[in-house]
Amino acid sequence: MIILSKNHNNTSIALFSSLLAIGLSALCLYMRKEFATDYENILLILGFGLLCINISSLHFFSKLSFNRSQVSSLFICLTLPLLISWIDQYYCRYVFLIGYILFALTIWKSFRVRFWSFLFLLFALGATFFHIIPSLLNNDINYINPLFFEALQLGKVHIDTLFHSSIANMIQTYNTTSTGVDGLVPLNYHVGSHYYLAHFSKILKESSLLGYNFVFIIVFIPLFIYIYLSTIRSVSEKFNIKQKFNFIFWIAFIIVTFSLLSDLGKFGKDVFLFHILSESYNFAFILFCLFIILFIEEDKKFISDKKQSILFIVATVFFLLASLSLKISVGFLFWVAVIYLCFRFFLLNKNTYLRIKLVLFIGVLFITFYFGYKINHSNTNSDIMNISLFNFIKEHINYLSQKLYFYLIHFFWGIAYCILRIRDSKIYTLKNLLKHTNFVLIDIELLIVLMIASSLPGMLIAIPDGSAIYFTLVARQLGMILFLAYIVLHQEHIYYFFKTYIFTKNDISFGLIFSVFMAITIFGGIAWKFQADLRAAYSNHKNLVQDYKQLENSQINSTPIDRNWAVYITKQLDSLGNLPIEQKRKLVIHISQSDTLFWKHMNTKRAAKSISFVVPAISGIMQIDGMPLYGEEINNYGFADFVERKNSSDTLSYSQMCIKAQKYIPIVEKLIIYYPSNQAKKEISCEIKLEKN
């Protein structure tokens, strides 16, 4: 027997996430229907996604509780690429084939799900899918895009994707965390997600640029939704609530997750997209949720049981270090949450031995946070974060009305959850709360602490590009999870309300008319928003395809705006990227600084800086003398760790480039110099020995 259980809720979660993964795979293939596509890699990626989502169905996990099966199965699955990256792709396909088999079992189990629940599940799935599509088709955002390689040739890509892909590629080729812009100067930033992406790309035998734009879309967006729903169920069980993924839940899911309350600020219109657009945040929040599930399972055992105590401390340190390596904001709030829990345990217990143990544990957490922060924090970031009161509100929220109530709306569902919990518990004062000898409202306490702690960075520090939003998103998402988990407790009240006031014995009631009006208003607003975003996104995608076709068919130097050289250089770099790693390590690349057409190619924000990452992001080979042109601002993206150009003619000779490259990689044998606008290149033999200099 390989089915875990006959629990329909497990099936609903797995089915929802699996269908989303398949839908996103189909979307990627549709977007690339006019371009060359490696279908085998897409199927491999989808197989891994289905494996992660459905792995808890294996008989191995059948004897575990829901919480333990989720934590253990997902942990095994997420570490799988790190373990099998050295295996030949031919054998990896058989590992990922298990994902399709498990999905087939999920389909078989789904026939037992009630019809109306299944129907509303598909409705919610459609809402989720069409909510994600604009972010993939919108060239104004373009963090991730199945047509990223083509958009790059048009100069219409986001610097972040090039930046992160460069680091992942340097890990893949040289096992070093660096952007590779001008040698292999270390840059410790998002180390965890970059290492993961690099190892997954090894399995695919592709550049990390492909992994960034396909693995993330097909695997981690559905996995985010999967862990989101699993955490909701886990929290419900903590409240002794039998979570029902019925039509009421799916309606609440759509309203809470995609309602117009999320439209604040200049973040691609919808802050929910930040949960899915940032691979580091996405991965970090998955680990954060896994820890929540683990904590709910173990609860107070880590204090009373010695063995459980050691295991819990080790698990906490691991999750903290992993979170910090993925996203500093998530790691910080994870640390705050655990510190507060230890503090509350300390106040609650009078046992001296337990208090000493808690104090020591808090000390371990401080040390872990310090070293985790230092290891995964770039020194260049500290130069651009200054004290500035309410900087996030003043600089990154568009309208005055939004500035006044941003945090109230941003944390709306968390605040609503707190009100419901307090009302049901009938504990209205701090004095009444302290009378209890257990954690009656620890969930509310923790949520309030996280909402305050997540708001402080944006209130006190000027963090560039509105990145303070990543702190508040953690508390916002946690509030949404708690609200959806707890609203089930009030389903009977909702049923009673509809039965009494809406669907009365009379043909028409005022309640029915009002309810229909509200339903049309809420879902009509969501639908109108969807169709407007979809139309704009589709138009952007269509224009991108047309522009690329025009570029591809254009003749070199036929018009002043001709950019056929961009096709030449990207294809040249892509061919180098397909070389075996051993050969890549013997090469180094330089783009002539005199080729201003290349260095001023990008049409997007931070254009001059983003072009520096093109070579390492596509080829996975170290670049020499690839810093931005003289006079460009270089206060972030790791540029400050490199040597800044002193003047417009500041460049290195061929021999100096070879010497510099060999300081990082002594086995470098050849320097390849490209002149993209002339569609020419020059190869220089690096016979200079490092020891002679």
C-alpha cells in the first residue's frame, strides 16, 4: 500500500498545487511555442515539482503524523538536487519520473473528493493561475520570464535576474560565491538560493539562467502554494479544528489572497506577487512554514524531553542559518519569533534548570544569528542603508491616502484574526492573559510581535528599492495563514447565516439581494482586475515576440537602430555556457570597453550596471575588466567590492588580464575578447605563469 491516507484534505492540497505546476509548465511552453525549447528539461523540472508536492503519499511516511510527514518529506525532496547533482542526467530522469507516478495516485484519490469542493478547488486554481500569469508576461517587471533569453537580446530584462544568475553560475563553474564581473571577488549574498540553483542547473546541464526562469516558475511557485495550504491545515489542527477544504474555504482563499486589499504601493500593483517573484524569499518562506509545522508538532516537548530538546535546538539552528542564507529579512523575523517564544517559556516556567537551559538557548540563537548574518551579508549593502524615519512610507507608497493607512491594510487579515481570537477566548486584558499558566494566545502575541518587528526596518532605515517590503510580507503572509486556518471554526455560523437570512423560504429576501450584490462587487472587482492585467500582459508578450522576430530578421548595420549584434554575442556566450565545466575553467572573457553599443544596450532601470552581468549570467565563465563604464553609480549589487574605474580610459592590457585571471584560477589558458558591434572576437593565449609575477 503506497497511499498515505484517505484524507481528502491531503488530496485537495496536493491536487491543487500539482495542477498549478502543470498549468505553469504549459504556460512556459506556450510562451516559447515560436522559439527553440528543450522539452526534456521542462519535463524533468515538472517531474521534480510533482515529486516534492506528492512525496508525502509514499508509504514510508504513512506512519507519521501530518506535520511530521510534511516536514520530513519536503526536507528530503528539497535536498535531493544537492545529493544527485553529480549523477548523469540520464539517471536523474528516472528519479523525477516518480513525481508523475505519485501525481497519478493523487488523481486517483481525487475522485473521492466531494463534487462541489472539487468544483470550487478548480475555481480557486483558476484564480491563482490567472493571478500569476501577468507577472510572467509583464515585461515591465521581468524578474522571471520564459522568454528571458530573447528579452535580454532586446535589452528588456531586470538586473536582479542577471545578478543572481551570475552568482549561481560562478558557484556552478568555480564553486565560489561571486558575480564574476571582474574576477572572482567573494560576494556573500543569498548564498543558499544561489547554491541550490547552481546544483539544480548541474542536473539539467544548463546555465543557471535557465534554472532561474524555469525551475523557479514550475517548482517553487506551486511549492509555495502547497506549503501555504499545508500550514493552514497544520494550524487548524492545533486549534482542534478539522480543516475542510470545501467551497467556503476556497472562496475565503480567493478573497484573502487576491482581493483588492493587496493593491498598495508601486510593487507591480500587487504585493502578493512579491511572494512568488523573489526566489530567495519564496524558498526562505517555505522553510519558515516548515518550522512552524515542526513547532506545532513538537510544541513544549523540547523543554520537558531531553532528546527532543537537543533535536529541536539543532533543527532551530539549522532553519535559522538556512533562512539567513536565503533571505536576511525572513531569517531576521524567524530569529525574532524564536527569541520571543523562548522569552515566554522563561516567564511561564519557574523551574531553575529549565530557565538556565532557555537562557543558554537564547545565547546560542544570538551567536547563530551573528555568524549567519556575517556569512550571508555583503559588505556593500551596509554603505547604502542609513537611518531615515518612515522612509518606506515616504518614498515607496504612491498616494497620501495609502501612506496614512498602509500598515493597517497591509496587516488587515492578521488584525482581523487577532480580533476573532480575542473575542472567542474572552481574554481582553493583559492581566487576564498573565493569569493563565499556558500559552492561551501565544499565536496572537507572536503575530503582533512579528508585525511590529517587520515594520521597524521600513520605519527606521532607508533600504533601497523598497526592499523593506520583504520584512512586512512575512508577518502579512503569516496573518493570512492564521486567518484562513481559524475561519473554519466559524463555518457553522456562516452556514447558519446563509440558511437564516439568505436562502429563506420566501422567494426573495433582502439578505439574498444584498449578498448577490456583494458577491458581484467583490468577485467582479477581482475579475476586472484579472482581465485588465491579463490584457496588458498579453499585449506586452506579443510586442516582445514581434520585436524579437524583427531583431532576428534584421540585417547587420541596415539601420541606426539595428541590434543584430545582440543576437550574435548572446549566442556566442550561450555556446560557451554549454561547454563542460573543466573547459570553462580554462577560459576568461572580456568585452571591449570601446564597444559602447554593447555597454549602453539595456533599456531598463539600472541599465549601465545590468550589462556587466551578461557575460557571467549566460556563459558561466569569469569575466575580466567588466565593471560598468566610468562615472556610473556602483553602490550596490556587489560592485563596491571590485576596483572602481579611475577614468574613462582605465582598462587593462591583455597580459594584465591574463595575470589577474590566473590569480583567481591558475589553470586559465585562454582570454577571449569580444567586439559585439563588429560581430568579432579575438583569442589570446595566457601563457604567463602566475609565479613569475
